[in-house]
Amino acid sequence: MTESTVRIERESPLGEDLGLLFQRHTADMHADTPPESIHMLPRTALVDPSIAFFVLRDGEVAIGMGAIKRIAPDHGEIKSMHVLTETRGRGLSRRLLEALIAYARSEGLARLSLETGVQPTFIAARGLYARAGFVECGPFGGYRPDPNSVFMTMDLVQAD
């Protein structure tokens, strides 16, 4: 992988070569989270006018994905963010998150929020979000308090 071969583009979540990403994402979500606390959207549910879905590719190979769901006129939620395990540790998750934040800003969103897990498997993700400027918050949108969830948010209109 070289820096010049990595790109992030808006695509359909139904792309033929995205199966491995969705398989791994689903397996990770079910690995140590009780079923009632899994809030991921099924692949087909990501095909929605309120959702912008992005794929991170190295050359032609899909190695990551993430989406922004508009949950209010000025509020978006990060959904289905995942980078393949074998490609982690190279700053790709950070690049994908930065692209999602940039998209949210370009769409005029004032706030971007997310739900992630409390389990040890989510420590790296929570650290990534915190380093990007997300802070813990209460449940938002249709979420309810959940001992297995951490809710985080970022004000997109404040100075960087």
C-alpha cells in the first residue's frame, strides 16, 4: 500500500466487493456485545437517502467503510465505520474518520455523534474518536441509556 493508492469515495453499500467488510464488521459487533446492545444497521438499511456511505480503498481493494446518517437537519451520526484488521495501525481509520467529518461539515451539519461499545474491543475506536475531538454525551436520536454503549458527539461549528 502506498499513500497514493489509498482513496475514500462515496459508493453504494451494495457494491459486490464489500462482502468481506460487512462480514468482519458484523462479526466484530457480535463478538462481545449483547445482541440487544448492537445498534449497527443491516447492509441494505444503509441504502437510504439520509445516509452517505463511503468506502476506503487501497487501489481497487475495499479495506474500510463508514457512513454518515442525517438524523436531524443539522445533526449527523457516524454508522458502520470499520477498517479491516490486517490494515490497521497505518492511520487509515483516522483518514476515514477525517473524511467523514469533512463530509458532515460540507453538508452543513453542526453536530456529529456516534454510538460505540464499552467492551475492551472498542478501546481503540473510542481513543480514535476522542483524539478527533469527540466527547462523551448522553443518548441522542432514538437511543436509550445502555450500559454497553458509549455515546460521543462533536460540535462541527467550533473553531478547530
